[in-house]
Amino acid sequence: MPKETVGYREATAPDQEDSRFATVENSPIREVDPVECGYELDGEIAVVTLRRPSRYNAVTLSMARELTEAIRRAGVEARAAVITGEGRAFCAGADLIELTSQVGEAGDLQAILHSHFHPLIEALWESEVPTLAAINGPTAGAGMGIALCCDLRVMDPGSYFMSAFIHLGLTPDSGAAWMLGRMVGLGRAMEIVMSGRKVPAGEALEIGLAGKVSASGQALSEAMAWANQLCDGPTSAYAAGRRLLYETTALGFAEGLAAEAVSQGRLGESALFGEGVAAFKEKRKPDFRSL
């Protein structure tokens, strides 16, 4: 494998876990002392930073747990969450050294996905606030899955996506397979997965993998500005809209219409809708922050 490709970088193994596959799936939200995943509140925005810059922020099992807790915490404390990477990369994927040291039996890789990576992706999908990925550099493997499972993506012009799984003889995980085809279409997704090539920021914007491409070095600033705009909006409706979009992609036309009606019915009984209608009638900007 070409060592210069960030998606293939090897990361040092962390200290051994007390339990290899201790799950975070149903754990309560905890106050954490993050080591590999920073968390801070900037006004109403939670900024979550992957902090293994010397290893291109490759995800260890402990980092996966920290990131899951940070996303859950943001859903309680903030009105939006921005995820980014420290240093030159967003995320190079899973830590291959740790992963291969843990996978001693045929079922171990599947167990790790269930115990650590699936709770992380589910936390993004179930977040009560909008999530944005500020993609400051290379984003490969599971890192690509994490970014695609955020609601919105801002990419630095020098950054790229890379579905590097094929180079390891694997298929996409961490939500990448589910999201990629829905975002860009089956044919284009097939080419990206089977080639394992880099998808640069400009192409990602063109095909729908990114919402914006920032000026050089400004991905985080652009994502924060976007998140700040979202903070003025109806947070609960953002979350409901995400759920509706995910659900209807797997439904037929009639079922999709029914799901839309159910979602609208629920929100139509909420204070958000009442404020939106009142603001429309009074010709003013709605105040969703107080609700």
C-alpha cells in the first residue's frame, strides 16, 4: 500500500481497553474528560474536534466512544454541532493498528462495528440538533462515513474524500455505504467505492457530497457561520426533517406521502409552527430560540 496516501496511514495502538467491545450503545450521557476528542461550547454551537493530529485523527475505540458522547451532549447543550479535525486531516478512518490487534476471530470486526462505530453513527442520525462537518483535510474510510452522516459538509479546497476500504479488501462501513448511494446515485457511488480514488472538494461539491467549499484554511470558520445561521431556526424541525428524509428513502410513494403527513401533523401541533405562522402574519422574523 502506498504510505503517502493518508487513508492508509498506520496509527500507534493506544493502551488496551478493559473490555475490548464494551458498548456505548445504551449508555447515558456522561460528562467526559476528552483525551482524543475535544468538546467546547462556542455560544450556542458545540465544537467537537478529533485530536490525534500526528495520526491524521485515525479513530481508536476510545475516540469513537468520546465522539459518541460528545454528539449526544451537543444535542442537550447546544443548538448546532460542528465536527472538525485537528491538524492537516479531518479523519483518516479507523486506527488500523488497534483494529487489527483486536480482530483475532472472524466475528470480531463485526462486533467492533456494532459496539463502537454503530452507536457513533446512530448518535449523528438521532441528534436533536443539526450537525456539520468542517472538513479541513483528507477524509477516508470511516472518516468519510462520519462526515457523510453529518447533516451538512463544508470542505477546504485542498481536502478530499476517499472510500479506501477496497484497498484493504473490505466494503464501506460507518454509514458510508448507506449514505453514498443516496447522495450521488448508485452508478457514481459504485465507481467511487470500487476505485477507492480521491474525490477532491470541487468534485464533491458538484456531485452533492459537500454543501460548500470554503476559502483555503477557512472550513471551520465557514461551518461555524453556517451553524450560527441554523441556530436561529427551528431545531426540532431540523431533526424531524432529517428523520423524514432518511425514512422516505426506503419507502414507496404512498408510504412516503403518509410519512410526510405524520411528520407535518406532529410539528403542526408544536409551538414552533405557532410561532412561524404568527411571524408570517406579523411580517417579522420568527423567534425560534425561545421555544
